[in-house]
Amino acid sequence: MFSRLSSITARRGFRVSSIHSAAYPYNLIRNTAPTVMPSSANKPTAAIQFGAENGQNSIVGWVTGDAQAPIRPQNFIENRHFWPLVEEVMAQHAHVDPELQAQAAFQKTGWMNIADGRNPPPLGRTGNAEDILGCVLIEDKTIMPGSFQPNCAHRPVSADGLFQLPKFLHAKLLERLS
């Protein structure tokens, strides 16, 4: 999934690398510093995070085994403190996301699923449960503020890779993390 790693820094036996991929639109960091690892029997070898400068709050989770291995459900440990931040950002900003507003105008009324960008469903179809971030209530082509409901079946990492928020919400997440 991630085709190129570029070293940002290497010191004291660990490495912070930027992950680049045509399939993933956002910058990720793979950090092998021991200070960012949880204590776990699965022996994580690298933290996956948004921006090295954002610290522990920006850690999505950890890769186990080979530090350079692709991010897959079998080798990923989720940071249980990260996902509530994502849901908080979505609850606060989903109703003003331009991409979601355009979808709401098409749907007009009812509950609208927010699809994970890693595996978007065809127009008018419902995505896989693991690829639905949550839903919002639409009334008269407008997303109702405060209506976001998270999907407990969503998986931050699936066989299709790491989650992908819409651009606007991703920017809001980065603001929240900094």
C-alpha cells in the first residue's frame, strides 16, 4: 500500500520516516522511537502518526513485526486514545464539510452515511460496515449540526488500508492534533 519511505531523521538507533503513497493522500510518519511504543505482548515496532511534531496525540496506532511492513489489520494495534478525537472532530465539523454538504443536497432528507475514502461505495450504494465512519441527519438538503453518530463497526485499518477522512475533516483533525 505505501510505496515509498523517506527518512526524516535517524538517531540513537531509531528512525522517523515519512510514508508516501499514491493510494493514500495524506502525510503519515512511521516513528520507531521507543518512547512512543505502548507496552504490549505484540511487540510494536513503529508508531503510525500524523506529523512528528504533534506528539503522542497524533499516533493512530502501532505496527507489529517488521517496522517497514505495510499497515494491515493483522499487524496493527489501534491507539484507543486517538479514535475518540476523530469522532469529536467529525461531530463538530461534519455539518460544514463542503464534500458532505454536496452529498446531502443530493440525498435531500434522512440519515446519510459518511463513507471512508479508502473504499468509497458507488454513488447511491451503501458501503461495507467497516468502511462507514458514521452518519449524519439531513433535513431539507442540510446536514443537521450535532447529528453525527459514529459507527462502532468502522475499522481504522482494513484490508483496503488506513482510514481516509474527507479533506476538510482531515484538515480539522490536524488542527485538533496540533
